[in-house]
Amino acid sequence: MTLTAPHSVTSTEEAPEAVKLNLPPLQLGKLTIDTPVVLSPMAGITNSAFRRLCAEYGGGLYVCEMVTSRALVERTPESMRIIKHAPEEEIRSIQLYGVEPNTVRAAVRMLVEEDRADHIDLNFGCPAPKVTRKGGGSALPWKTDLFEELVRAAVDEAHKGEIPLTVKVRKGIDDEHMTFREAGKIARDLGVDGIAIHGRTTNQHYAGKADWGSIAELREQLPDIPVIGNGDIFAAEDAVAMVEQTGVDAVQIGRGVQGKPWLFGDLQNALSGSAERFHPSLGEVAGAFRRHAELLIEHFEDEFRGLQDLRKHVAWYFKGYQVGGETRSGLAKVSSMVELDELLGQLDAAAPYPGRAAEGSRGRAGSAKRPHLPQDWLESRTMNSEHKAMISHAELDISGG
């Protein structure tokens, strides 16, 4: 079987009508992103290998996995690996998580003074219980005083080096505790260079439907800075619809690109008004999968570790395609390139794109869950003494990634 390299994937179909993504380049401070599409940071997914693979299909801003400010300041091996960029990555974009202002300030200062980033994003959107139960992620904007301290510290340090700084938020903790309006105004007034909003609450996680109405509201509220919309973009047509319905300056893609790096090619086509879309045969998917393996091995500098990391991507890449159970099982346990090539050679390379079965969300959307928050967190929009004491130690319990 001949495996086609990603840049040579040519299986395309003409959509009934050409839909155009009418967006100018995204301007973040001194940075100009010609293709206003952002890869959402995803732990264990958006490492340098995956970012490079996506960039082989189309342009955009490719953000690394979230790294904690404390781990970065302490220079843990994992945190330094996370922020590593390959020479061909033109914009080094790093997302920081932090809950303690002095630590966030030190982390941003380190990135700026050591010339390790061209763009920095602060994470206030993560709904994971291990993050929110300590007051971090999407729980944090509820405390407007702490949110303001963190953003001010980060903006001050980033702008000393003329590095653009953005923030990522969710619309709120639940339907009774919205945070995006206040967070957006605070961030804008403190001088952030842009704000991304995921149209879900913390308790939704990734379940249900993203509320694009909240994205449109934030866009209208903040006409003087770029607003980036995130949530339920699984195809170029979804991105076009979001822009038309919300007026955002850019779109951010997360789960929709897992196992589908060619989505960035579809989005670039939509920006040019082309109806051409990638509809890869099974052989072409296998080629992209193998290319991902090569890049992971290069990233980890270890064949076994790279292929071990590849295993999680099997179901995403081959969603909807006819792949035998034994072959799928083998791919999910692959440990060498020789073994990988043997397994991919068992596939029917000519099997066509399966249509709708290959589209939509990758991974589990899960279900709505009660937010895990610090005790009495929702009683006030400002920090009390107990919360301040907790925050000073919060980052110790969050991994570097």
C-alpha cells in the first residue's frame, strides 16, 4: 500500500456551493496571523508534532498545551518540553495556567526575557475538576479581584517585551453564575491583545451545544479588541456559520481537529472562497497518521514514546472508516515503526471517504457535571482570607501539563 504524505492529500469533493469565510488577518499586538484560525490548547494533544502536522495543511495560530506557571518557573523537565517549539514553527504560542499573581508574573517574565514565546495566552477556560476545585481555570473569573491581579501581572510583563497577551474564558460557571461579561471588560481595560471565549459553562464541560449567543454578545461588548469564538466547530461550514452569527475576528478549533489535521486546509480554502474540501481515502488517512508518528518520534526523541503517544489518536483518525478490529487493536498497541507499517499495510488504501460517519466531534463530549469548586467560592465575587491562603498553594497540585 502506498501511503500519501499530508501535503499531497488530494481527495476532495466540491461542496454544492462555495461558502466563504470573510475574515481579515487576525491582529494580536504586533503579530499578524494571516489565517485567523486558532488551534485550541489541548493537554496531551497539541504538542509540537501535532501543531506542525496541522500547519502542513493550512495557516493559523498554533497554541501549545497548557503549562502551569509554577512548573515553568521551577523549570521542570515536562514544562520545558511542553514549551519547546520546532525551528519551523513561525509563531511560538504558549498557554499559561496560573492562580497566584506573583508566580504568573515570574513565568511571563521568564518567557519574555529568555525569548521563548511570540504570543502568550492565559487559561481561564479549563473545566477540569483538578483545576477548578483549587479555584483555577474557568472557576477563577468569578473572583474578579484575583482575575484582575493575574491579568494585570501578565500584561505588564508581556508588554515589556512587546509580546501580545490574550486570555481564554468560558461564559460562566453555570447558568446562574456567568462571568464572561465582567471578565471581558476587565481584560480589555487592562490592555489584553485579544480574548477567546468558549460558549459553554464549567458545568457543561463539553456536553450539549455551545452558546454562540454569548460569543456574539462579547463581540458586541468589546468592539475595540479581537474576540475569538470557540465551541462546536467541526467543519469549515461551522466556522463560516459562527462568523456570520457572531461577528468574531477569528475562530478557535479544539476537538473538531483531533484526528483531522486537514481541517485547517478546509478552513484555508473557505477563506479564499473555494468549495474544495479534504475528503481523504483510507490510504490518505493512513499517510497522515504515519506522518504524525514521524513527528511524534522527532518531538519525543524516542521511537517507543512517540508511538505510545500516537495510540490515543487511533479512534479519532479512523472514525467512520472500515478498519478491522484486529488492526485497530494492533494500532492501539503499536510500539515500532516497522510494526506500524505492517498494520497500515493491512488497510484497503482505496477505501473512499465514508461521508458523515467520519465527521463531527472526536472523543467523548461527556455530560454536564456539578462544578468542583473551593468551599464557599460562589458566596462572593471577591476573595476571602481562606481563599487567598488556598490560592498561594494551589498550583502545587496541578501537573506541568
